[in-house]
Amino acid sequence: MSLIKPLLAFRPNKLDWIFATKTFIAGMLALYIAFALNLSYPIWAIGTVFVIANPYAGMAASKSIYRLLGTLFGAIFAVAVMPSLINMPWLLVLVLAIWVGVCLYISLIDRSPRSYVVMLAGYTAVIICFNSIYYIETVSIFDMALGRFLEISLGVVCSAVVNAIIFPMHIGPVIQMRVSKTIQDTQHVFDAILSDEKHQNNYTQLLANITRDTSDIHTMAEHLDYEKSKFKGMTKPLQELLHQMTMLVANLVAMSERMKQLDQIDLNYRQYFQDFHQHINDFLQNESEVKADELLYLPEHFEQKFQQITTQAKPEQWVILGSLKMDIRHFIQNIRAVRLIWQRMQAGDNSLPESIVPLTTAYPSLHRDYGVAVRGGLSAFLTTIVACAFWILSGWKSGFMLAEMATITACILTFLDDPVPALKLFIRASIYASFFVFIYAYGIFPHLTSFWEVMVVLAPFILFCLMLYLHPPLHGLGLPLIMSTVMGLNLQNRYSMDQVAFFDMTIATIIGPIISVFMVHVVRSMSPDMTVQRMLALHYKELRQAIHMPYGTGFRIHLRGVLDRIGVLNTKQVQSQVLKDEINNALIEASAMVDFTRLQELIDKLPPKSALKASLLELQKVLDECLAQRESDSNNRTFEAQLNQQFAQVIQNIASIEDKEIQQRIEISINNIRNSICHIPTDLALNTAHEGASYG
């Protein structure tokens, strides 16, 4: 990836300057105190400031606490295992490699910011153990562990103090803006779906973007407990609001599909639908406050106005209109639930209304890729083994730095689909840093005699690197460049530089990441297309699980996980148009999950020996087989002929049921499943409606 164009186009703004200046002050403060206290490794204090740097106080504070906890757990593990294994280097390496691999695995399956604790605990133990071996004649393992914890604590405290005093920025207002925008976006899509006769917009893509945004906000919400904005302590209600938003997305997807079906049959109903649409908007927009005991309220004359539309529509549209009516009714109730939670949050109330059943669980039902986690943990394990083997067999004293850097780089970027390009940029930054270290160490520092002079000469370089942090194309250069330079300088109270050690360490910091690049490429690296294919397989697996689920809180939590995965899918930069279409279809398919549960509920109400019940059970079986086939090959459609045949059998048997309500509800669910799962065009859809019926 070329950095020349982004660097030439880079123009720091006011926020860049404020962020860089605050972080520089915090770093220099940490370094000064470390010097004053005569701590052994001041670079760990200043390095911590740069690692946890973030423009938002809450995000910086949470990462600070997570860094402290991760360092503590890693230090405890190092102190526990090293004294017993110091004379058995291969066994020590094996234990540390297993520790790193397991920690990284746990970190990768936990998508919350807390995952940083576990990942850091993994490679912190390696840093402490390997540094202790290098300095074994002068420093004990306990002193090394204690020193790292104290110096990192110093960096954390300095960062927190400066962030709290100098132009503090909170993430609360950012979340408020994004939540308000997401709620407005859902209402905008609702209006657009009901008013667009030509279906010019891809509403499925717009709704997938909303799902992606809710996943982003869900992660940001974790930081609210660590700042002083008005949303402090609102993490749980905010996450619940986002869970409720998923039901809105499911409603809107279903509405979009039903409107397309209706319009393909006939547009005459539209002239009556406009008045109904306006009636709903008036009801939703005129509410200044939503009351908890009124969540199930609908606009006045809702049933009568919709019945008028049904009366004027063609008979073959009645089943679809019945489904549309249910979706609109649920949308109104769900949007009011979201508004109520948001309304209470803005008033400072972090409790949920009693009428809303929470979907939040102790372990949130978000997408987790266990396959990637296993491969990530395995790549870190093998990288540690190979790097340490190189160190031990070569007898190279500075090889400890090679092993450290290999392990660290095998961990820090594994959340990416393909970490290799970012790791290559890390290596380039390490090479660039070696030149800066050489210039500072041998050209500038020998002439300095006071701390303020050190500050002055470091300021231009550090400020420039820090200003790259907030620009995604350049962040991958700024952080490794500043960290490699600071660590390479190894600032001490009595500064001295060993030329042989300098070149040894420089070579080690470059070779280490090269080893991790190779291992990650072989074991962990995947293209976005491959990642999407794996995620689509998980998508179809969870659709299968929903076939027999009853409607309730458990199902809604399950649906939340499915829609979250679709949000993640829409962040992938795939090249294949086929995969892009599959991602687009995934959201439509997810909307059929509600009808799976409705169908299961209706099956339980049918007589045991009825032909309709038997055909519905057979339909569930064929659906399961069809989705299982797609799970292994998302493009395989060989089961669809059998599925269509079974749909026809169900439709034929519907007339045998005397209960008209059950009859109508089955027709609605069959239409929705057939359209959403098989993507059947409307001219082949159900036309078995009942004259004068009112659906929903």
C-alpha cells in the first residue's frame, strides 16, 4: 500500500493538533516522573501513553483500565511459571506459547473492548519473561513484573489526568448523535418504502447499513461507564435499545419485500394507501412523549383504514396485504419502544420500562467467529514457538527481542480478515524508525543535558506521528513508527548507547515481525471473500435453528445475533458480485425467521392427523435440508424444486382447515417464507386469498 499520496494529502485539523498536543504532554509527564523516580524502564511509561491514546476520554480511560488489568494478569502468570521453568527453556517456551494462543483465542471471540485485557495478558507474560532472561544477572522476575506494572500504571495515570484537565472530549455526544441519526434513518426508510412505487432505492442495502451502524454503536457503548457525560452508566439500556432496533430492521425488510410483491401485481391500491401512510406518520410525529403503558397503542381507526385498502385491492393481493398489515403494526409498536428507551435515557433514567422484555444477556448474542479465533490462536502459538526456537538454537543474545516482537505482532492485528498487509506496514514503520533512532541517538542526544531539551527535540517527530492516529489510512504508520522509535531509543536517566546492541535490537525488531507475517499468512490470513463465505455458512446454520423455535425472548435474542452478523457482513470489502448479492439476500432471508416461528406456533394448533399439519412438518424438513445445503454451498439451489413442490402441497391442503384465522395466518407465513427464502417472483406467489378477509 502506497503511503506517499495519503501523506502528501495529509492536512492536520484542529482536532488533530489538540489530540497530539494533549498526548505529547501526557507522554512527557510520564517520562519525567519515571526519570524523577529513577524507574528502570521509563520507555514503558511513555509507550503506554501512546498505545492507549484516544481523543475521547471514555475510550482512553477504558483502554487504560483494560491495559492495567491485562498487564496485571500477564505479570502474575509470568511470576508463577518462570521460576519453575527457567532451567527448561523448551518447556517454558511451550507453556508461554500455549498461554499466548489461548489468550488470543478468548480475545477474538469477545468482540467487546474488554477483549484487550486477555490479549494483553498473553503477550505481557512473554515480554516480562524474555526481558527477565536478558537481564537475568541484574533483575529478578518479580522486580521485572512489578516494574512493568508500575511503569504502565504511571503512563495510565498521566494519560487520565491530562485527558481530564485539557479539553476533555466525551464519546456520549457522539453516541447521542449516531443513535438519533439511526432512529431517523429507520423512519426515513419506513416512509420511503411505503411511498416509492418504482422501488428505485435498494432498501435492503440501506437497512443493512443501519444494522452495521447498530453494531458499531454497541461497541462504543462499552466506554460510557468510563466518562462523565450525561450517558455515564447507560451502557445496558443503550445496548437494549440497539437490540430493539433489530426488530425494527426485520419489520422494514419484510415491508419492503411485501410492497414489491404488491406493486408487481397491481398499483391501484396505492391511491388508498397514501392516506393510510399519512395517518401513521401523523400518529408517530405528533407524540411529544411516549408513555410506558401506551406502547401497544395504534393510530385511531387503524383497522378500518387498512380494511378499506384491502377492499379496493385485487384478491391475489389480500394475503400479502395481510402480512404487510402485521409488519406495519409491529413497526409502530417497536419504534415507540425504541423511542421510550431513548427518551428515558436522555432524561437520565437507566432503567427499562416494565412493559419491555429485555433482550440483553450477560453474554450478548453477537456474531462470534470461532474458526477465526482458533486460527488466530494457533498462528500466535506457532509464531512464538518458531521465533523462540530461532533464538535458542542461534544463541543470539538479542534474540529475545525478536521473539517478543514476533509474539506481539502475531496478536495485535488478528482481528483483521487479512492481517498481513498491516503487518508489512508495521515492518516498514520499524525500518523507518531505525533511521530516526540512529539520528536521535548518535546525532542529537549526545549534545543534550536537560529534560526540557529532550522534550524540544522529540516534539516535532512525536507530534507528527500522533496526528496520523486519527486518519485511518495513516494510523497503521503513525502508531508503529512512534512506538518503535521510542522503544529503540530506550531513554534512561544516564543515557548511553551501545552500537552493537543498537544494531542487534534493530535487526531483531525487523526479523520478529517477518516471522509473524509468514506464520499469520500460512495459518490465519483470509481474504474478505473467504470470510464472507464462512459467515454466510453460519447465517444459514442459524436460519435452520430458527425453523423450530417458538416466538419469544429466546427467538428475539437469536434474531439479534443473526442481524448483527449481517451488519458485520456489510463491512466486508468483497470483490465478487455474487457474494455481494448473497449478502444483500441474507437480510431478506433473515426476515423470514419471524414466519418460521409463526408457522411453528400454527402447527402446534392443528389437529394431530390433519393433512395440512403433515405437509407443514414436511415443509419444515425440506426447508432444513435446503438451508443445510446452502450452508455448505450458498450458491447451491438444487433443493428449490422440491421446496416449491412442498409449498404447492401446503397451499393445496390449506382449504381443508375450517378455522379461517389459522388458514389466513398460514397463507401469510407461507407467502413470506417462499418470497424471502426462495426469492420467488410475485407472479408465482400465492393467489389463494379469501374474499372479504381481513388479515393480521
